[in-house]
Amino acid sequence: MTAQLHLAAQYLAAAGISFVDKKEDDSHTNLGFSIEKRSLITRNLDKKPITLSLNYQTFGLEWNDNESIAIFLLDGKTHNQVLEWINSMASKSKLSKSYIYDLHYELPYQITDDYIFKLEDADNLQKLKEQRILANTIIEEFLNTNNLEAEIRIWPHHFDTGAFVPSINASGISIGLGMAIPDTMIDDYYFYISGYHGHDGVDTSDFKKLSIGTWKNNGFKGAVLPITGIEKEQGINFLNEALTAYKS
């Protein structure tokens, strides 16, 4: 289900590319996550109270235009059918531009006009929903507790839930943190936090061993914690402990 959700999120990213003013850091393509709605959500489209969302609960896209919501369930639908529906919604909402599905980055999965979305594992879908909720909850509480300000966003390319804090102390160290999907480093969803001096990762080789999680210093420089079996307090403690190491 991760691959299908990752692909489905690209419809939202393409809406950002099509209808949101371009930002140098690509933040016009990234997405929010609503715990209440169990959904990934775009920024406002065409400077109007209109958004496109991906609902984890229903495995469907939702076109939100003021108070009206149009729902398009993905199970059994082709890529081409999805594009036709989004274009019809954009036209109905009288957006000033056309919706164009043209991504400027590569994904690990291929999609063609006849690609079919299939809800193959409803239990896994709900598990992935709960992981997004947990990630948002942990990151938000961590930021609030430490008086740090940052947007919590899902970046459609890597599909991580992430936040970036430009400075945590007088030395100018910045941190990036979040929840990543399985990759070559860890075959599980995992929490991460990393520190930077400018664009260079902070060396962690001399950092004290964490009570939960592991420091990495080869390629990725930072701390990681696989999500399986992790509850909110453990995740917050992991981030707090790593933050203390960076501050000292």
C-alpha cells in the first residue's frame, strides 16, 4: 500500500505544481496531514479556498471547494480516470489554469495511463494511517515542548513527514526531523533527526549512545528509530535526547 499511496500523493503534488505559486525550495508541492480528516491535503489552489486531498480512511481523493466535497474512490480506477476526474473538478471550480500531471522529479515506481489502483490490504492502509497520525503528533509535541517553530509537511518525492528548524542554538545548528518510509538504510518506517552546519551534516561519531534509537554517521548523519512498536512518549523522548546532544 505504501507504493500506491506514494503514487496517489503525486496527484496532489501535481495540483501544487499546477495551481500554487512556485517556491524555490519546492514547498508549493508539499502537503499537510490532517489528523481529524485522516488525509494528506494540498495548499490552497489558485489562491482560493480549494484543496485536493488523499483520504487514508477511504483510499480516495477529495476535491474540497468551499463547503462542498467531491469524492473519488481510487480502488479499481486507472491513472487516466483519475486525471480525467481531477481535470473535471478543476474546470467545475473555474480555476484559472489547467491541471497538468508533469512531475520534475523521479519516483521509484512507474505509472501508465492504464495503471489500476487496488485496495489490496485494508488493514495495512489503516496501519499506515495510524503511522502518519503518530508522526504528526510526536513532531508537533516535540516542537511545542522545545519552543521550536516549523511547518510539518509531507514531501511528495521522498514521501516523508518532515520539519526543518533553521536554528536551535547560538552556534547556528539547524535540524531536520521526521518520519521516513522504508529505504536502503532501514526496512521499516522510521523516525529521524539530523543536525546541520549550513549544508553539512553534523558529525555524530563522538555522540553519547542513545537510550532509544541509533546514531548514524555514514552517508546520513543523524539518529534513527524504527517505528514498529514505538508509542508517542518513546518517539518524543528519542527526539528530545538527540536534540540535547546537538545543543551540547
